[in-house]
Amino acid sequence: MTGWIGISLGDVTGIGPEVTLKALAADFHGDHARFLLIGDQGILDEWNHRLGLKLPLQKFTTPDAPGRFFVHNPLTEPLGNDLSPGSPAAAKAAVAWLRDAAERCLRGQLDGMVTAPVNKESIMHSGQPFIGQTEFLSQMAGTDRTAMMLLGQDDRGRWLRVVLVTTHVPIKLVAQQITREKVELAIELAAKSCADLELGFSRVAVCGLNPHAGEGGEFGDEEITTIAPAVNACKRRGINVTGPAGADALFYQVFKGDYDVVVAMYHDQGLCPLKMIGFETGVNWTLGLPFIRTSPDHGTAYGIAGQGLASATSMREAIRLAIQLARQK
């Protein structure tokens, strides 16, 4: 039986509270998991009423209290419902809620956490240094051996699972950020993720950086000097991995089922194909943390926030994955 799943509400001037409540109301009434929503009770109550969901939200007191949907706010003051998009108060609260959820995971009080979207620009404008939730959580956990996996499926149940070697790096800096160590780590975590998902196989394919994987050094030598040595080192450790190969053809092969997961060298190389086939179902899973962390694969969507129009599909998938991984754990 799954225990506690924490959900940090993210930036409440975005769509986080809306998609969280919609997701919980749609799919998880009959599940055995218990949910701790870490955020502002007043904002959640307002959305619960506006959407007519009638979720039985309770203030969290003790872990053995009866019920399934609980709210905890580590902040002493409520935010209110009239904040403008990107509000500094909302940005600071989002980081505080993220920190609280991670601390509870590290103490073993939560079996996994799901993070609603934050806005990096808003957080930095509020005076807090911030690269991203993945990097923030890695620092809290005291590890740099993490990687970002994005996974999603199309309407015919065909999956793409993508692990990134680099994430939020300008294109002009990507080549120098790719090291043998980073590629090996991404391959190792990709293979382990297949076992965690109980796929039965752990077939990992690795993209090259350059067009046609460099054409033997004609279009760049990163495949020869860095990526291929990493692939060969992982093969020697018994990992079922192939590459580097040209990303354009490789993603087709992965999509039709020849491989279980693909390692991409940079953000758009991996995420453009994924979002093409699974924009609404995509989930972000942080590999390598000492606890489970997933999130929906979208941002705060300030443009539609507050209107009740947001799709909760990605959040539902993020919660489902967290529950699945917690059960197996």
C-alpha cells in the first residue's frame, strides 16, 4: 500500500493549484495513497469551491489522522487570492513549499513528492538565486549525480523516455558542457530507470551531438572524443547501450519500440520529439535523487491562470508515476 505523496503547489499565480485539485478529483479517490498538499489553504479552498470539486481537504495535524487529502503550509501568513502573475510573494512561497516537501522526503515522512510548476524568472526577481527545481532538490539532497528524464506517450500508447545529459544550457555552451562523466551518468540512470519502471528490458540508445553523429569527425569530434568512450565504458559494465547515433533517425527507432529510453545531449534535442508526441501526457522525473520526485511537463501558464481552463492531464500522469514508483519502492 502506498503511503504519503507530497505535492508542492508551486507558483499559485500560475495553474498549479488548479491542475493539482483537478487531477486529484479526477483520478485518485479510489487510490490508497494519502496526499499532503504543501501550500496555501485559502487558495486551495477557493479553487476547490470555484471548480465544484468538493474534495475533502483537511488541515494536516498528524500522520495517523483519518482522511486522504491534507493541506500543510509551513508559512505563518496566508498569501491571499489577489496576487498578480509572477508576484514576489508567490515566488518566495513556492520555494518555501518546495523546500518543505524535500525535507519531509529526506526525513522519510513522504514516500515521494510531486512538484507543481514554478517560474524561474519570477523566483530570481524575488531575490532568490535559482536555476530550477531539479537543481534545487539535488543541492538539498547533497548530490550532483542526478539527471532529468521526461517521459510521455501518444494516443496509441507509444512511449518516449528521454534522459538529458545537459539541461538549461545555452546552445553555444552545450559542447563544452558535455563530458564523458555526464554521459556515463545519464546512461547509468537511464538503465536504472527501466528497472524502476519494471519494463523488462533496459535498452538504452544514445544520441550524438552533431548532425549524423559527426560523420566520423567531419561535423565535429565530440562523438569520438567524449560520447563513444562513455558508451563503451557503460557497455563494459554490462549496460545494454548503443550509440552514438544521429538523433533524427534514432528517435524514430526509439518511438517504434527498438529501444526503451534515449539519452539526448541537450534540452531541445530530446524534448522537441517528446512534446511532439506527448505534450499533455509528459512527466518530468528526476533520476538519482534519494527520494521520488516527479512533476508535470509544463510551466506556470500565466496566460490562462485563474480562468479554470488548464488541462490537468500532465499533473495526473505525474501523480500516477509517483504512486507507481512509491509502490515498487
